[in-house]
Amino acid sequence: MITTYLFYFLSFLAIMFALMVVFSKNPVHSVLYLVLTFFTIAGHYVLLNAQFLAAVHIIVYAGAIMVLFLFVIMLLNLNKETEPHKSVWLKASAAVASGLLLVVLVGSLKSAETIVATNAFDPNIGLIENLGKVLFSEFLLPFEVSSVLLLVAMVGAVMLGKRSIK
Amino acid sequence: MTLSFLIYKIILVVVVFAVTLVVAMYSTYAERKVAAFLQDRIGPNRAGPFGILQPLADGIKMFMKEEVIPGASNKALFIIGPSLVLLTACMTGVVIPWGSPLIIDGTVYPLQITDVNIGILYLFGVISLGVYGIMIGGWASNNKYSLLGAIRASSQMISYEVAMGLSIIALVMTTGTLSLSQIAEQQHGWHWNVLVQPLGFFIFIICAFAETNRAPFDLPECETELVGGYHTEYSSMKLGFFLFAEYINMFISSAVIATFYFGGYNMPFIERFVQDPNWLAILGVVFLFMKIVFFIFVFMWVRWTLPRFRYDQLMNLGWKILIPLSLLNIVITGAVMMREEIFQLLFK
């Protein structure tokens, strides 16, 4: 029972903070609200008994990626004067395009079938031992390939960061 | 979950919180005494016998000073910054096992606030959040030196977190668990992890120095280059929060180092003299605090002995020496753990 209340509470917070990300004028505030949104999502993971995922979510997203975001935004020192001015036509077209996207999303959700879980839900699946066993046996190939993907991204960033390639 | 259990947990939380604050308070006194000892001076000796009331006097001074919030600063974030720093510093004490469980009338009372099975990851998550308070405070001050200090602090902390995480991975490989209470239990007697992971311990302690922004890695608040670093614009107790959080972090890092590598509450040969488990638990707390005090002394000893690094040297040390070393440590640990399989593969 209490988890249901917690779910609604966390969902409310998540949606509110996500809206604040979009609506706040100051980009630094936006980043901080985004960090709070990540916290509420980590709370959802804990409710699903996926503690490992929750901890890694906090460490990677809130602790590393958002710090770098904050870093860049603070260095750029964005404020009202430096904000590029957009024409009315651009704003109108953006509104129309995003409205169409909303219609498409609502339409696809309406016609979607409800998914029935094929496997029985195992409440211990999110614990670190079980997760490790599954990752290193059943999903070994995708797991290793994703590490190569990260390596490629890192090498690419180093290449772009270099001033001249000899 | 009975009511008495809940009350016990609340008492434990309050005790751990109070002890953390008192130890941090007296660390400020110890720091000045240690500095004086290393520089052949006397140190604070006016407030009370041996200057023992000095932290109290410092605290009253901090509270009484004029509170200045710069006009061009972002006021909400300016206040949130130091609060966050102190909050994250106090949050880490939750998962540390302070002693083996007490058994009273057949009920087990663990001397640990909560034994989450991902204790190390929790610790790491909280540490990685510690940088936000400094960044927010530095940016909200609207001062170039503060911003530079905040940026230095965050880049330094992120860089050294990588090496710290990798050194812990080697530890997790040998212990096979992420729970701090199990790690402490495994080191019963002489099975201290520092004997298994000497290289990992050295990397971890260097990273702990960098994470707490202590000398020789105190570049974020380097007086000769940045006035005061990220807390240039702060005054009164908000400055006190920043300074105090550093001492709390030092206490918690010492506790974590003692638990991870130096046996936690275990002391070899103690079972020969004391058999009663409750007395053992209480003695365990004493031993853990002895280890913690020793590491706090090491922190101060290093601060008053070594000169500060240059910023590029700091980054080179982090990325080009400590990370490859910790990767090497992981490979060696893995090879030693799988030695029989490797021998079979090579020679049979």
C-alpha cells in the first residue's frame, strides 16, 4: 500500500521537476532540476527493488554526467543578453511540429496493445548478484559490445579534441 | 519492524551524528595542535586547559560574525551550496559498521545504521554528489575566483573518483561483496585487506586526499592563486559549513579506509583475552576509533609536510599514473585469483 503512495508521490515530483527543467529561465537552474528529476527516477528503481540500477543511476547521471553539464554551462555563463533571439515564425513552426509529435504519440499509444509479461516477475532480479549473473551469462555479447561502443565514443572525443592530427 | 527496533535505530542515528560532529569539531583543534607540533610551536593554549575549549570559541566566533550575502549573487543557491556540502558529508556515516553486533536478552542490535547490500555503491553515490555543493556555492557567489575554485574542485573530484572506483573494484573482486559489514567481518584476526591489496590501498588513500580537497591537493582553495577559492565570498557560519564539512569528510574517509583495508573493528588476538561478545563489540568500537584517529593524524601530518601540487601535475597524477596503476592492480588481482586456471591453460 505504502509503495503505491510512494509511486504517485515520486511520479508527481518527477513530472514537476521535469517541467521545471523546461520552464526555468536560468540554464543552471534547469540542470539542477534535471539532477532532482534523476533522483526521483532513482527512487522509482528502488521501488522496483533494483537497488543496483538506482545507485549506478545516481553515480553515473547525477554524479558524473550532470556535473559536466553544469561545468560547461557555468563556463559559458549563459544569460539573457547572450541568448539568441528567435523569430515569431520559428516559434510558431516549433509549436506546430511538437504538437504534431504529441498527436502521433497519443495516437500510437491509443492503438497499442497491452503487453503481457511472458516471464513471472522475480522480485530479486534487480539485486546485484542476480544482475551480474544474467549480464555475464545470458547477455554477455551485448554487454561486451556496449563496452566497445563506449570505447569508440571515447576515442572519437579524443580525436575531436585534438587540435591537429599528424 | 517493532517499535523498540525503530527507537534503537533512531538513537543510533543520533549518536552517530553527534559523534561525527564532535570528532570533526575536535579535529579542528587537533589540526592546529598537530601543525604547531610539526612546526615546533605550542598551538592554541588560551581557552581552557591546553586550549581544549578552542573549538567552542571558534564555533561561537563563526556564529557571531556578520553575515554577508553579495548583492550580485544568486541568493537561494548561495545558501543551498554550503548546506549541500554539509548534508552530503553527514550522509556517508550511515553504512559504516561501527562495531560487531551487541546481543542483549537474545536480541541482536547491530552497531550499523543500515546494512544495504550495495553499501560501497551508496558511499560512492554520496561522494559523487559532494561536488554539487561546492560547484553551486562557487557559481552563485558571482566571483571569478570562486568560479575558478569551483571548477578546479569539480574537475579534480571527478578525475580522482575514477581512480578511486577502480581501486575499489579490485577490493570487491577479492572480498566478493559490496556490503561494508561483510567486508569488516571477513577481516577477522589478521586477514586485513591491506595485506591483500597494498597497491589498491595506496591508490585509495591518495584519492581520499584529493576527494576531501586536503593538502597536497587543496588547489580549489589555494590562497596564493585564488584568494580563497570557492568560498571567497562566504562569511560567518556559511564559511564555517564549508570548513567543517572538510573535517567531517576527513573523519568519514578515515573510517572508510579503516573499514576497507585495516580490519574495521577487528583487532588480532583480542579473543584470547575477552570472550564475551558484548565486550568484544564495545572494544571493537574503541579499536575502530583508534584506527580512525591514526588516519586523521596521517591526513594532518601530510598536510603540514608536503607542498601543494601544481594543477597540471595534479591532473597528470590522476589520469596518467593513478588510473593505469589501478587498472594494473585489477589485472594482477584477477590473475592471482585465477592462478590455477591459468596454470592449467599454460602447462597442461
